[in-house]
Amino acid sequence: MFIKKIYFYSLLSLSLILLCLLGIWGYHNFQTLNTDNNSVIKYYAEHILYISILCIIILSLSFISVRIKSRNIIKELDKIIELSKYGPLTVSTFLKKLGTLGHKIDQLFFELNSLNEKKSLKISSLSGLNDFLIDNIDLLLLVTNARGKITNCSKKILTKYKLEKSLIIDKFLNELFEKINLDGLIIEMEKNQKYISNKKQKVTFKTSPVEISSMLYPVFNLNRELSYIICIFESTDIIMELAKKSEQITVKKPQIHKQIFDFFTKWPKYLKSPLIKDKKNK
């Protein structure tokens, strides 16, 4: 059980005052008794006073001891917070010094690490799924982060323009487009939460620029923040299809991976996976 400092100090002060008043009251009452044996009265009166003083000393020492231990616990927790950056194994050895409290915190760490591990596995599997879909989609397609930095691309765009994936990854869209206000487009997508369709523009994939139409499709997270941008080239039919269903982008509480997955699975004709072809032949 944990109590606030102000309550703890108030309880301590009240206890010390009561013990002090009790000792003075007992001593005074015994001194005012009218008996023949004054030495016995004096003996008991002094004993009451001494006992109250002893209780005050013990209570004060206990308070000091608690304060020292609490400061030591805080120092140990500060060390644990610093060491937690280097892994849970290092933290566990220090948590043992805190006794029962440390054991409980260690259990909490274990549960949180288990949850984080499950989330990491799920994220990695979804990432693998997205990579598979991007590789097998029959579209000229680039995927960028929220700032327009290219993170992935389809095989078709690499094959058509004879590009190396390592040369196009980590570039920004404004490095490919001759005339594009990337920051302005990102602000517009974040504000309107809708796709942006561009007419034919000059795009330089390798050396010589080519005129090509494009569309920027934004993907939002649960907080309605822009997370990814899908850039599609030339495919006017899919652009028209997205234009008809653009209101689906603004659905309440979208999920990033679900949006990307739905984006690909809505148009299975663009997937060129052998598994899909075999299934159609059957």
C-alpha cells in the first residue's frame, strides 16, 4: 500500500504530538495525586514520561529508516530505467534487490515483453505480406513514407525502366518528378484525406525523363495521421476505380496494414502470383 507524502507526514506529526501530550498529561496527573507515598507517585510519573519520550525516539528513527529505504528504492528504480535500454536480462538482476516489489515489477516486465514480442511478430508477418503483394502486383507502383521517401516498389516498374531497386529506394518523389511540390501535396493529403491524381508529368527514373500520369494514394493510421503514400503510374482504370471509391479512405479508425492489404486485394486482376493463376485455370 502506498500513501502520499503529505498524508504520511501528517500521520507522523500527529502521532508525535499525541505521544508528547500523553507523556506530559500522565506526568502532570500523577504529580497532582495526594498520597502519602510520594516517591512511588514520582516513580510512575517519570516512567510515563520516559516511555513517551522513548516512543517518540523509536517513531522518529522508524520514519528516518523508511525515508532512507524509499530513497534507495527510487535510486534503484532510476538505475533500472537506465539499464532497461540494454535489455530485460540486465534489469532482472537489479530487480531482485527490491524484494517483493522487484519481483512484481519483474513479472510486469515479462508480460509487457511478451506482448511486445507478439506485436513484433504480427508486424513482421504483415510486412512480409505487404512485400509479397507489392512484388506480385502488375502495376507501376512506388510506396513511400509520410515524407515522400521511397521505401518499396513493384517489380514491374523495375523491369519496365530497367532499374536497380537499391538505386530507387530512399529517394524522394521530388527527385523523380521534375515539377512537383511534394510538401504541398503531403499537406493537401493530410488535410483533405483524399488521393491526388496528377496529369502527365515528366518523371526521371534513370537518365532521360518520360511523360507519365500518376496518382498519390494516402494511407492513414488510427490517429488519422499520414503513414504511407502509394504512387501509381499509368494505370488509368485503377485511378478511375479509386476515384469512385475515394470516400472509403476517410472511414473512421482505419488500420494501416488493412488499408494496404485491401488496396491490393480489391483489384486481384493486377496480381500476377502463380498461385492465383493456377487457381483460375482450375
